[in-house]
Amino acid sequence: MKKIFLLLSISFLLAFSSCDFLTQQDISEEDIVAGLKTALEMGTDTSCTKLNKTNGYYGNELVKILLPPEANQMFSLLDNPTLQALGLDILLQRKIDTVILAINRSAEDAAIEAKPIFLNAITNMSITDGLNILQGSTAYLNSKDTVTFDSLAATHYMEFATREELFNLYAPKINASLDKDLGLGVTANDAWATLLYFYNNYLPIFVSDITPVDEVDLGDFATDKGLDGLFYFVGNQEKQIREDPYKWGSDIIEEVFGYVYEE
């Protein structure tokens, strides 16, 4: 009797394994790629919509754009006793705040322009090893670090494959916004030029040991940081899709991400 039970158990396990194996063959590489691209398209739509609103960048500390790192030394002067005695520390802070706000307003203004650029890049992107990416692998980075699961694998792959292209296409949009007065009475580029002049040429009259801040390509800086924010929200959307692929009303999302969700 025990032998019969054992044989039946083994047969059941073999049958179950065989069915599971066959189930895993039902999804094609083409479907996987289509599902990954759909997820990225949904993430792009979400990110552009959120960031294109007032305070989309400025009101979110995770994506808020600050001063270029070359200008961070300006903050040390805010505690300078001489400038504080003259009230110039307050004036410096105001100029810094205006630049930061203007850059973020420019990024918010340009965010909607990123949507067709991102969608075109996704459409034309060749996704290799789609199953591994679907399963959260980042092997395409040739990283020596062992990553057990990356819930942003598709987003990271897109960034890896298209960031340079996106930067070159998005930079003119950001630069156009940096030249707009977006309700502040000054453009971001003008606010930045005013801050540099104030720091490099005016404050040294009162403080002798100021190291000048070299001219920075504000367009390149803002484009880079703008893309960081866009990719952040695309990745956020991918993570949510992986957590529950059945609430988005998309057959391809359910089929592809449900495939790994149920494994």
C-alpha cells in the first residue's frame, strides 16, 4: 500500500511539474517585450503628468533640483559674520532660493515635452534578454555585484539603453524653459547669472577669501537632473505594476507581469 501511495505521489509531482513547465512556455519573448514596453509607457505617462504640474519637482524633495554642485560653496557664506552684520547673507539666500525655484519651474514646464521623446525611445528600444529583466535581473549591466531581485529592472534597462539619446533630445526643451519667465519675473538663466555676479564680483568687496564659482552649463545640469526625476517616477510606476499587475486594466500587463507575480 505504501509503495502504491509513493508511486501515486511521485506521479502527481511529475505531472504538476510538467504542467508548470508547460505553463511557463505559454508566454513568448515578443509578449514579454511588449509587456515591458507597456509598463514603461505607463510610467512615462505618469511621470510626465506628475512633474508637469506646479511643484511637481519643487515640491517633492526626492526629485527637487538644487544648485549645481560647483555652487555649493555659496552656502558656507550664509554663516559669515561680516555678511550677516550687513544683511548680505539674507540677500544671498534670496538669490539662491530664486535660482532653485526658477530651475524647478523650468523643469516642470519642460516635463510635458519629455513624453513623446520617452515614448519614441521606448518604441524603438531593442530589449534583449526580456525574461531576465521581467524577473528582476540586472545582468545586462555586467555588474559583479549579485542582485537577487531588482523591482526597477525594466526602468534601469531603459536608462542604461537610452539615457544618452534622451539627454540629447531633451536638452533643447529644458534650455527653452530656462529662458522663459515662468511667473517669477525673471528667467532661470537670468537668475543664475545674477547670482554668479553677486557672489563672484560683489561679495568679495566684503569678504576677501571667496573662491569664485566658475560658469556652469545650467542647461546640461537641469537636463540631467530633470531626467533623474522622470526616471524616478517611471521606476515607481514599474514597482507598483510588479506589486499588483491586475489593477491596471491592461491585458498585456496582466499576462506578462502576472506571469512572474504568480511564480
